[in-house]
Amino acid sequence: MKARILDPQVKVYSSIDENSISIATLPEGSEIEFGAVKKKAGKVWVAITLSTGQQAYIPADTRIFAIREGALMQNTVDVHAEPSSESPIKQKLSLNAKFLILQRVNQNGQIWMRIRDMNGGEGFIFGDTRIRVMQQKTKAGGMKNIVSGVMWLGVGVLVNFSGISGSSGGSFSILGYGAILFGAVMLISGLVQYFTAQT
């Protein structure tokens, strides 16, 4: 999952050891790909991937903002150049427009969201803008769909091939095949999500 560094600067280490030499320093606003959490000698670390592809670690108490994809749920919204209603309007987004939510900013007591559109342009929208945050694909969610798919397949097979559908009429047979189809779709989507989602 991608995230944005909120601390002024963060030291990056090649291993989960505070005594090891720092290999880089990330300034505020740097975007990272973060992964598993690890613990050593009572200290918690987070694995990250640098832009070079190298795996490294940062302390778990580093302040970050998880970058999420969102979609606009109102007719229009103005995207400002700065987190201020007095700043120039860079563009207008319309209903269902998709963008990345990069940061939550508190400016003079007013909440703003820093966003990036699908063309790479960045700006700020009011914090009370109605948006829908897209659900992140996870391995846990994929496994849940796999289990549900197998259960629906089992129910469909049981109904169709155990003699229940024959003794109870054709409607049970239709329900059984429906359960098999639904289970197969869930199983396939779960497998795809499980093998494509990040840990």
C-alpha cells in the first residue's frame, strides 16, 4: 500500500536495527510503498520499498498517511492550488471523477484534502466534500471470497446431486445451479484478489 510521509524527515535503515547505518533520509511528502510490520528488541519497524526498488525499514512510529483512491459523490467540486478558498481554482471535478487522496490538511482550523487526479495534477478540495473511498484489495478479503465461493459451490452441488432437487421439483434444481454459478464467480474473484493483492 502506498503512503505519504508526514514527519519533517525520516531515516531509512537497511535492516531492523537502530544501530545500523541509515541509508537514506526521506523528507516530508515522500511517497513510499509500505508492507509488513516487524518487531525486534522491543522496537517495531515497517518494511518499505524505495523508488529504486530496494527494500528498507523505517520506525513504526513514523507519521504517515495511507494513500487511497476516491470518487466524487457530488455534482462538482473546485480544486484549489492551495488549501485556501482564496487560492486560484485549478480545475473542477464532476460526479464520479476518480482521484488519489494524498493527505488531510488542517489550515487555519479548516480541513482540506490534498488530491491527485488521474492525469497527475495535484490540488486541494474542501474536507467536507462528499467522496467514496475505494476499498483496498487485500489477501484477507480474497481469502474470505474464496471460502464463501467454496461454500456456495458445496451447497449447489448438494442440492443438485443429492436427490433433493429431483424429489422437490424443478425450482430446487434452478436454485442449485444458481448457487454453483454464484460460488464459481466468488471463488474466481477471490483467487484473483488473493494473488494480486499486496501483503
